[in-house]
Amino acid sequence: MPEHDAEQLQLVQRYRLLVERYEAKDRAIDELIMRHGGLSQNMSLAAHDEYRRLAEERLELLNHMRQLERQLKIDIDTTSGQSGETEE
């Protein structure tokens, strides 16, 4: 396998792991909210702190995903959930 292909494969594998971790954080946030009746006003201060921590971790993962998307030249249309070309 050419070196460039091996590097690309490694980036794709890293991206997939980040996506899995992002989705796990997102599920954890959803579960936390649902444990409080789906309303943030029902959350204790500790639950709000946990929510903020999870949200910050999820955002950090998203930022890493976006960096890899640029490296891999992946264009994600976040409004439709589909890949596509960016209009300039």
C-alpha cells in the first residue's frame, strides 16, 4: 500500500473513532436530560455541571472531527446531513 494511502487510511480510522466518541457523548447528554424529565430547569446544579462538562467534551470532539474532515477533504452539509460540494 502506498504511503499516502496508508496515511489516509489512518486518518479515516481516527475520524471513525472520533465520530463514535462524539455519538457516545451525545447519547450521554440526551440521557442526562431525559433523566430530568427532558427539561434543563429540572436539573440540579450538579447535573448542570455534568451537562456543561459533557457538552464541552462533545464540542472538542466535533472540532477534532472538523479538522480531520478538512485533511480528508470531506464536505459535510450540516443543514441536510448529506455530503456535497461547498458553494463559493
